[in-house]
Amino acid sequence: MTGSGHNVDQNQGKSWCSFSGLNDDPTAPLDGSGPNGPGGQSQSFGQDVKLGLQDPHVFNPGVACNPNRTPLPPNPNRTK
């Protein structure tokens, strides 16, 4: 999904982390109480850490976005 909510076939890598960077719900509250996480124009792991919503020592993009280290299942958009 892109920040506009359109499903675009841009995610052909093995990583789950190839996104537009635009927030899915920019009008959501910044405290993370919205259904899609904190609001704002862009989405960033650093913003979540600054707001106290994530602990970089527990789970971070260096692990989550690495297809060899992530506990996430294989990317369903990867066709090759």
C-alpha cells in the first residue's frame, strides 16, 4: 500500500520495508491511539521512538527489514 491507500506493485524486493513513507492515516492522533499508529504526514520508525511508542532495542528496521533476520513471513508481493 502507498500512503494514498492505493495498492501499487512497487514492493518487489524481499524486504517488507519498501514503502512510500507517507502515512496511511495522517490525521490520527500523535499518541498512537489511532487504528493505524500515530498520525502525521510521514511514517518513520524514528518518530515512533521519539514518541515513546517503540523501543529500538527490542525490534527495529535493521532486523524487521532484513529478509534474512526478520521474524515476519516471506513478503507476499515477491513473485520471483
